Amino acid sequence: MKRLPSSKKKDIDYKRLDVLTQFITPTGKIEAARRTGANRKQQAQVVRAIKRARYLSLMPYTRDDAR
């Protein structure tokens, strides 16, 4: 089970890709809160940061798939 960083909101930021990639499945989906151990507020922050990073092209929307 993955855990959120122990400190506050500053660890959950769209620029911290090393933290955000822990909450993405290999297929590119965002992990559920019950799997990450996040409460409602933390999960909302994670989802918001991931969506921002995707919008700014810092993270891919899907996995890198060679077809």
C-alpha cells in the first residue's frame, strides 16, 4: 500500500513528478484513495495536482505504449 508524504500540502504539488507518479497505475489511471491511504482532502489534492501536470504536459495521460 502506498502512503502520502508525511508533511503537509507542500509535498503534493504538480511540479513534484516523483511524488505524483506513485499515485498512477501502470496503465495511467489515478489510484483510489483506499489503496493510497489518503483521506478525502489529500486525495483531492493529489488528483488536482496530477490533472494539472497532465494538462501542462509534465505527465502523460496514458502509459507509453509502443504499438
